[in-house]
Amino acid sequence: MGADVERSEREFRQAALSCLDGLYRFALTLARDRVVAEDLVQETYARALAARHKAAPDEKLRSWLFVILHNVWRNERRRQRPLAPPDEVDRLPAREDVAAALDRRTAGERLQQAIDGLPAPFRQVLALRYVEELSYKEIADVLDCPAGTVMSRLARARVMLREALRPLTLVPRPREVVR
Amino acid sequence: MTSCEVFRRLLGAAVDGELQGDDATAFDAHAAGCIACRRLLEEERALARELERALPRPQAPAGLRERMTALLEEAPLPPRAARARTWWAAAAAAVVLLAVALQLARSPARSGPPSGLATAAADAHLRFLSGQLPLEVGSSSGEEVTRWFQGRVPFHLTLPDYPVGPGERKFYRLLGGRLVNVGGDYGAFVAYRLDDERPISLLVTSVGQQRPSGGEVTSFGNLTFHQQSVNGLKVITWSDNGLSYALASDLTVQGARSCMVCHGSPEERRRIEGFTEPTPPGPI
């Protein structure tokens, strides 16, 4: 094997390993279970190694690995729960549901709690954008959806969070409405 | 001039740095002239900053990092794009070697999607390599592994275990086996390593469970081999005496060496006229 190929192979492995934290975080966002998240990451690397002749150029390696991880997760879910809806995007929580979950914690903790209360598709786009800093196009590739969907999900997620974080006293609950 | 409605629709993309060109210029111009929209922009930016702070950023556990480091370091060398051409040349050479050495009579080649058997073999091979399919019986004795499978799989399987004569070199070693789920029934997964440590595995099912199909078809005597690439692996499938076999290996393993798993004994080599000793895998 030539020195160039050896070097390129070494670089591929180092670059892939440097994505570990991000992959683990995304796996946790998807699965919300540490053991499952670790399995997802392991399967992702196994598949990436097997398909590395098809690997994206170095600068796109990270999003390529995220795509693999999301595919692994989707296939796993399909295998385990074939009748489950793929996304819960249409079943939005009522504002009161999210707000009721928020107690008198700090603003940061309340925001975290509000994020946790969002349906999975919204949590996924938030994590990919604001933690992993992927572009809309990269997120669309990972989630296998149009970039416009990414944009609208982010917008809806922000609206829901803003609503959830608005001081509760300013928004009367239905039974408190004075007729 | 961008209207307030358009501005608000583009707000998120602008905060995320996704607006470009004329859209970005028009957006900035509107923000400069509309106090209400500028306030919204500030709120949106503040929320984005809060999100960046609030979203959890856990690191991968140390154990996972160790395992993934080992997986990446120990994985066999790959068919990367840089040497894909070389591999195909080597694969073609291996096929030629098979054709000449085993006097294969090639039928007209036809290709198709990987069969379920080939896909299951590739999947099991990868999962074994990644540590997800630990062996349930570990032994270098074909007889012992054969015994272990008796009563566990719905067919009778006998693994070859040829003696090595003086001066003979064994080209592979048996590592062991385990049960795997193939199409809802048990199949036998058998793991080997070639003498250069490259992994190779054999998946066996009954013909009733899985049948070889697809890929490039090659005939030898009464046997028909299907060779295909699945997930970057080379998989050769065939059926014989009511059993279906799938041999999965790293692409750099030459085809003739794959056949040494079952046909490596001196008797076999003498029996098959014209069989030539394969050369050790070269730099691929």
C-alpha cells in the first residue's frame, strides 16, 4: 500500500473519530437512551468503515456520518415498531402542556425543559443547528427532508419555545378567561 | 423593499446565517428602516444565543471512545476510492484466477440486486467485526464447532477440518461460530481468519430459508456461484445439497483465497486439476 493511501486512511480514521462526541449527542437526541445511543454510534462507525470507499470528502465527512447514523436509527425503529408514525411532527403539545412542565427554575433550565418537551423532529433540528452547527442543507441531507422543511421546523420550534417561556401570568389559562 | 411579512418569514434563516445575496441585502435594508422588525430580530438573536447555551452538549463516554478508537484502528484495510480501481483490477484478476484454476465455465454474466442471503451475510460479517455478534462457540476445531451447531440449526452442517501435512501451510484458522437470525429462522455464522489476519465469514442456511441469487453468476460443475458487492464487502453465495452458503470477506481478500476455506486441503488441490497455489495477497 502506498504511503499516500496509508496517510489518507489514517486521516480518514482520525477525522471520523473526531466526530464521536457529535454523533453520540445526536444519537442521544434521537434515542434518549444512553445504551441505545452507544449502539447507534457503534453501528454508524461499522457501516462507515465498510462503506468508506464511498465516504464524502473530508469537509463533508461529518454530515455523512450523521446521515449514516440517522439511517441506522430510522431502520432500527422501522424494524422494531413498523406501525409507529415516523415523526410526531403533527402532534404538537399544547402550550399549557409545555408550560405546565416548567416550574420556577432558572431561565436556562426552563429552556432545557421546554426543549425536552418538544416533539422529536423539532428537537432534532434544534440540536443539529445549534449544537452541531450544521447548515440547513446538511440538516436536510441528514434528516432526508427538503431544506424548506428544516427551515419551517426551526421556525415552529422557536415559536413553541418562545410561547412556552413567556411568563405564565401573561397568558390566562382557558378557565381563567373572564367572559 | 421587503415587507414586514416577508421579513418575518426570513427571520430565522437570517439569524442562522442562511440568507445570502439579494435576500440578505433586502432583509438588512428592512431591518434598518423598521423598528418593530428590528426588535423582533434582536429577540430572535437572543433566543438563538440562549438555545446555543441551553442545549445539552454531553461528551461520548470514555468506554465508547475506547471501543470506537479500537474499532477504527483495528478495522481491516479498506477499498477506499483512491484504490477502488486497484481493487477492481485485483477482483478481476481473482475471478480470472478462479476461472483458470478451477476451470470454471462462466455462464453469461447477469447482475441483479443483492439477495437476502448476501445481505444477511454482509450484515452479520460487519456486526461480528464491530463486536456486536460475539461468537457463542470459540474453537479452531471444525469438528467441535460442527458438534455445537447440531440441534441448534434446522439443518445438518459439517465444517471441513483438513489436516495439514509436513511442510504444508494452513491458509486460515477457524475462530468459532454462533447462531444468527436469517429471515426469522436460525442460520449458522462461522468466523475465520486468513493467515494474514484478514477476517472472512461463512453464513449457512437451509435452501428453504434462503436461496442464492443476483450478482455475477459463475458456474463450476453442478454449482452456481453468485458474486456480489454488499456494503463494501465481497459476498459469494451458492447452494449445495440443500444448504445455502454465503462467504463474506473484506474486498481485498482474493477470491481464490476465499475458496481455500473449504478447498485448501492437499487432496482437494490435487483433485481439482490445474489448481494453482494462490499468491499471498499483494499490496492492494
